[in-house]
Amino acid sequence: MSVAGTPQFSELSEENQNSGDGLAKKSPNGLEMTKTSFASEKDTGASWMSSTGSRATTHLECFEFFVDGNRKLRSISRLELLRRAREASADQQVVADVTGLSGMSEAAVLAAVGIDAQRPGEEPLGKKERKRIRRYLKGFLQPRDIRQVDPAFDAKPAIWVRRNVIVFSLEHLRALIFADGLLLFNPSEQRVQAAAESLEKRLTLSIRNEDADQEPFEFCALDALLSLVHEYIESDLSDFEPSMYTLLNELTHKLSAKRLERLRVLKQDLMALVTRMDGVRDVLQALLEEDEDMSRMYLTDIARHPSVTRSPLDHEDVEQLLESHLYQIEDALRRTDLLAAAVDHTEDLVNIQLGTLRNRLLMVDVTLNIMEAVFTAVGFLTGLFTMNLQAPFFKLDNGGTRWFIVVVVLNSSFAIVAVFLLIQWARRARYLNG
């Protein structure tokens, strides 16, 4: 059943069913068909607007790079992206009349997966046959994949391999790589414009190589994009390292609240940079663990030899390419690890210095408390003589002066001796150091 009059196949997967791509019905042959077609999306864009709100638009701006390295600015619709990815199917010999999955007939899909469309009695498909169809359709570019390159959405670091296309989303670079071209999205951003100029130079230089063993376009494009990602990370790290090491050196000589606050800010920036690098490394490691995905990255070879089934283990070239960039990212991560270790060591040293200062303040406080206790006792003795008492020595001639001198000398001597003895006791009791 199809709105546009052409049967439409869904992925037959739970992921599509849960994402609201459309209700599915069973055809007489047992295949699931969606009520919503790509043709209806082209006219109204309702499915995109309903799921993403006003942020979604029917067209995306992008730089289009050709196999000769040249580029142009263009606007492309989501439907056109889906059709471009699907019309270059590796099964063109059996679905040569197909312009995209939206126009793919039931018989064409059955033929593409090796199932006889002329079955006696229109008997329903078995479980294994439906699984083969699901696996075949699952590899195509899906509408949700386009959100990864749409600047209206927040994209996670990813390199996804789909049938005839590679979805690239690292740093601020969002692109779709085909066997005969590359689409770089969000051209209004200044960083993307600079990246487009650099990418054009890299691709032109690579394509002009006339060697017989010239790399396919998709590998040149992927290598250029990954090189740009590494350049961004390396540039940020190179700008970050000198300022951090200078600040750490200053903190070891003189502490200040301003320097400590600057260290806190730089440490947060370091963690953000490490997070970015971890995202790139995780993407490359995950891709290197998938032999089938790496084998499907040979877009040019698959398009030129659609009847030949590639071995999942035949991916030496792309594996070497990914590993070389992974080593570069891991080397940058090792530098950040050394930088983080230097920060930790400096923080430990700062804590030791702050602890020493606190101990000195405590020593001063204990000393002042001892002196306060002693002079409080001396003041108590002095206060006794200020009482209105009838002491005999007050009646002697010049007795008051002599006794005043005696009391002052005795109190001063007592205070000095008491302070000395109490400090010695505090040191032996380890209340004071040194």
C-alpha cells in the first residue's frame, strides 16, 4: 500500500517502527509496506516537520565536491540525498530501473536479495527470507541519518557506513561521502568555509596524481576530512600547552588567588579538549572493529563491480588509513595525559605549600595564645595591688615607689620565664614545630 501509488518498503526493524516512520502493513507476499512514501515527504515535508519541529527544513545548504576536486555551493533536499545514496545500489544489474528506494518495486527488492518473485500461489515469505530483506534495506541511508549532518541538530561524533555513502560527523565537519563526490554541510559557518578551501586543495592535489594505483575518491575525501580534524585538535593543543606550562611554572614559585583561578579555568579547557579527542578516538576504534563496515567503505570498487561480493576481511587499505589517523589522535592524547599529570603534580605541590602556610599560622596562633595566658596571669597579680587595701608597706616613706619597681620586675621576669617554658612544652608536645 502506498500513497504515491508505488509500494514502499520499510526496514522491517524495531528501530524504525519505534521512531514513528509510519505504520506498516503486510503485502500479499508477507513484506511490510509503509503508508508514508518519500514522494509525499518531497511535497510536504510533513514527516520531518512533525518529528523535529520548526528547526527542520526541506533543503540543506552544502558545498559539493566533485571527483576532480572542484566544489560549488548548492542546496539539496533530503529526498534527493536519500535517492542519491540509494540509486547507486550495488545491485543495479537487477534493479536498473530504480531511481531510489522510494521507487523500488517489490519484485526489484526480491530480486536484489536473491528471492524468486514468481512464487507459486503467492505464498508468504519465510522468516529467513524476511531477515534477508531486513538486512538488505537496513544498509541504506535513512532519514534519521541525515540529522547527523543537519546543522539544526546536535550531532555526536560518528562515522557511519551506509550502502553507497559514508556519513561523517567529527568536530564541526559534517559530510556525506559518495563514490563520485562529497557534500560538506553548514557552509555559512566560517570554520566550515575555511575547511572547504583546505579540502579543495587536498582533493585537487590527490586527484591530480596520475599513478595507476590512485586511491578511490572516497578514501581521498575521508583522509582529507580526518586530516582536518587532526589539524584542529593539534592546533588547539599547541596553543594550549605553552600557556598551561607557563602557569604551572609560575605557581611553583609564587602562589596567588589569580593564578589559582586561571589554573582552574585552564584545567576545565583541558578536560573539554580531552573529551573531544576521546570522541574521535572512540569513533575510529569502533570502526576498526567492524570488518564488514570497513569492507563496505570501498564505494568505488562496489560501484564498478556490483556483481562481485566483497569479502568482509578485504579492507587493508582503509584499515591502514584509519589506523594512521588513530595513532595521531592517540599521540595527542598522550600529550594531554602528560599535561594532566603535570597539573596534578602542581596541585599536589600547591596543597603542600598551602599546608605549610596553615601550619605557620597555627604556630603563630598557639604562640599568641601562650602569651595571652601568661599576661593574663600577670594582669591578675597587678590587679591585686590596685585593690584598696591597708598594707603596712604603703605607709613607709618612698615605699610605694620601691614596691612598684619590685612588682614590675617580678611580673616581667615571671612572664618571660613562663612564656619560654610554655613554648618549650608546646614543642615537646608537638603543638609547635621547630
